[in-house]
Amino acid sequence: MTNHRGADRTVSAETQVVAVIGDPIGHSLSPVIHNAAFAAASLDWICVALPVRGGDAAAAARGMRVLGLRGMSVTMPHKSEIGDGLDSLSDVARTLGSVNCVVRRGDELVGENTDGAGFLGGLHEDFDLDPAGANCVVLGAGGAARAVVLALSRAGAASIRVVNRSRDTAERAAVIGGPVATVGEPRDVVAADLIVNATPIGMHGTSAGNAGLPLDPASLGPHQVVAELIYHPADTGLMQAARSVGARTANGTSMLVHQAAVAFTLWTGVEAPIAAMGAAARTALLDHR
Ligand code: NAP
């Protein structure tokens, strides 16, 4: 695999360190995106990927305190567990029961979740879309879907239908969205303005095509926006089906970049260099193909 070294740089005792933790962690794009951002913003900061085994999230939080890390990105399998090792959680992280970003505020470690804000940033970048007043269908009910449901609800969506193979997880995800969110059926897609795929169906390494997707691609129409959360591959069977009827589509790269951008600003207090982060992510994804 290609190494993404970014600009030549010197690491010194002054360099501020952030880490991304998870297991597996080798294919995380976070170091590429954040190191591109630090370089573009001329910050003497560095992001490193650290493999942390399941069950060790609280130990990683203690490590963050002792080692003086300035921030942490958190991925599977630690998103639910790491909160126990932190001093407080943001309202969004508490509501979702999931932390994807740890921020240092003085001596305190605060758990945040930036996926929903990243999703809204991606909608804006890809479609110039504000979901206020929109009728939305979210396919899937896992961690990403829950973040999307909460973000759409807080952004003023008129309705959110959570369509998922398991009804109990769909019900738990819908509760997060409040009164505008309910469990839906695949046929609800017909009346939707915005359809979000938050299942892994179509992801690299899964079987190709739309088999299992809780939606009939024939029910898509040209007035619709289809936001795919998958970014590898860049084009999925759902996106192809949606484009074939004239719907607008985008993959999950913008969400990935914007959730990282929110984390960058929480850590550094500096406006995120989105263009540099997006370029780094897209180049790295091309290398993965
Ligand atoms: P997750 O927590 O495992 O949830 C997956 C959801 O998809 C569950 O609701 C599950 O249904 C459903 N599902 C899984 N396999 C299925 C199948 N074969 N048939 C029907 N339904 C299926 O995963 P996640 O973390 O939410 O991630 C979901 C997707 O979003 C992944 O592709 C991930 O890469 C992507 N994602 C992208 C970003 C980004 O920044 N772009 C961020 C986060 C996630 P059950 O409830 O029935 O199990």
C-alpha cells in the first residue's frame, strides 16, 4: 500500500499529538486526512494510528491523559465503551451512546460524536441541501444511521422513516429522532425527498449489487437525492440505480471528511482546511482501488 507522508516535516518535542484508536486500524484514513489538515493549516501537530484491542477503551482514555494527547478519534470497537473513561459527554454523544472523538478541555476529557454534523456538512457540499422540511428515509439502524437520524431531526426534517431488516433496532433508532421519526417500510421510499443508505450493503468486500437493501430500486424517482454513506467503492449499486432514473447521488466521502473537519476544529480551535482534507481522502481512496 502507498504511504501517505504528506509534506516533509520535522517532529519535535513541541509537536502536538492526536491519535486514532480502533481494531483493526491499519486502513483508517484518519491519519491521512488529519495530517493533510495540520500541514495545510501550518500546525505543528501529528496524527498517528494506534491499534487498541476491544475492552481496552478505558485504558486508552487513561493513556490519553498520561501521554498528553491533544485529541483522539475513536472507531470500532470502542465507540460505546470509551465514554466510561471520560469526564463528560456532549449532548449528541450522550444521546447516541457513542463517542467518535475525544476532546481535551483543560484537564477534562470530553466525548463527542461528529458523524451527524459530518453528514450534514456532506449534504451541503454534495447537494447544496438543507434537510429542513424534507421527507427522509434512512436505510439501516446501526451507529451511522442513529447519528444521521439525530442530525436530520435537529436540522428540522419534516419526517424520518427508519427502514431496517430488524424492527427492534429500527425502533431504537427512530426514538432518537423524536416525534418526526418512525419505523418505516421499503415503500416509504416513493414519497421521500432524501434517501440515506446507512447499511454496509454495497461496501467493498460485501457481495456486489443491492441484494438485501431494504428498498426496491424501481421505486426511486428523478426528484430524489440519494446519499450513500459508503465511500469504498466510490460508486455503489444503489447509486447506479438512482442515477439511472435521474436521481442525484453522492457517496460517503464528504461525510468522512466533514466529521474529521469538526474533530479538527474541536481539537485545535482552528477552522478546518476542508479542501485539503477532501483532496487527501480522495487521493488515498484512489490508491485503495
Ligand atoms: P452497523 O452499526 O453495523 O449497522 C449496520 C446496519 O445495517 C444495521 O442496521 C444492520 O441491520 C444493517 N445491515 C447490515 N448488513 C445487512 C444486510 N446484509 N442486509 C440488511 N441490512 C443489513 O454499521 P454502521 O457503523 O452504522 O455503518 C453502516 C455503514 O455506514 C457502513 O457502510 C459504514 O462504512 C458507513 N459509514 C460511513 C461513514 C462516513 O463517514 N461516510 C461513517 C460511519 C459509517 P440490523 O439492525 O438488522 O443488524
